[in-house]
Amino acid sequence: MVQSTSLHNTSVERCILQAVQRWPFPAPEGGGIVIFNQRFVLSRD
């Protein structure tokens, strides 16, 4: 989920979210749930 954004472009936010959901992450030791927070800084450069 997108927790907060200053982009204000639902299409781009959805695209980034869908891409991140395809990233493989290792299972946590001992099982359980992991919360992943990542800040993205986008630039037009």
C-alpha cells in the first residue's frame, strides 16, 4: 500500500506499487509477517 505521497498521480503510484509487489524477498527466520517501508525519490533528470 502507498502510505503517503507527494506525487499525487494515482497511475504512477499504482505502477510503482505493482512493480514492488513483484520483488522477491526472503522469508523471515521463524516465519511471521514483515513490514517493509521504502522511500522513493523520483526525478525528471
